Amino acid sequence: MFRRNNISRLSDEEILSRYKDSGNAEYFGELYNRYIPLLYGVGLKYLNDAGDAEDAVMQLFESLLPEIAQYDIPSFHTWIYSVMKNHCLQILRKETQEIITDFNTETIERDEILYLFDESNDDKEKKELLKRCIKKLPVEQRIAVIRFFMEEMSYADISDTTEYNLKQVKSYIQNGIRNLKICIEKNSQ
């Protein structure tokens, strides 16, 4: 049995080494307790919620306890910071279900294209040109553009009805709009 006072005097590396040698969770607990403020701060920075940050710190402890002995860690401080940051980013990725897009002209210059999809537009020549240009798009872009603009489906609906994930849907629509704009500009001169 060891005394808590003795363990608190040890360096991070010594505590980690003793934990690896003995498997005694109290060593890792002491090491982890040293870094709770840092880990909590990282959690707050990325998750923006005190409760979520606390949960993330506990989840990380529970997941690392059985696995920490497998890692070769030259600097525990740097390593634990990186692990917590990555843990928070994974949490955020899991929570992100839908991609929010900003449809202003700065992100994608599509005002002219959007106008062509508008049914109140009476310019038959431009509508014919749009149809021809849509046919020239790669299949994935064509499907995404038609479903989004003509069938008024959301990204999630398009993803559900195709094999595309949300990021692919967003990319196909953005690239499709860019290619339509290029095609229309080339053929309307």
C-alpha cells in the first residue's frame, strides 16, 4: 500500500510508469486528477457547455483507464491535451446531424442559377439552356441539384433517398451549381 502524500510528489512520468507496472488505478487516478482543470477547460472550449465538458472529462477517464498502459507517452501533459481535444471533436461530430448552409452570393455565386429554377421565370431560352446544362452534369451532381432545387428536398432527404452522406450531398450541390453557372455562361454568349 502506498501513501497519497508520497504519490503526489512523483512526476507524471513516474506515476504513469508505476501505473503501467502495477495496474493500480489509484496511480492513474492521481495523474488524471492533476489534469482535470486542463481537461475541463478544453471541454468547455470545444463543447461550450459546462455539463457536457464534465461528462467528456469522465468519459475520457473511463475510456483511458483500461487502455493507457498500451501507449508510449513521452509527455503526459501534451498527450492528454491532444486526447481530450480529439475526444471533444468526436463528440461534436456525432452530434452534428445536419449541415447548415449559407446560401448567400459570397459562399456560392448562384443567384442567377436560382432564378432559372424559379417557376415564375418566363425566359424560355434560359430554361432550355438550364435543362441542357443539367444533362451535362455528372450523375451525382445532377441528382442532388434536381432533388434540391426542383423537388425541394432537404440535404437529409436527399441523403436518405440516395447513397450519399450529408457532406457529399452538400458538395454535389455546390459543384453542380458551379458547373451549371460555367455551362450557362459559356453557352449564352
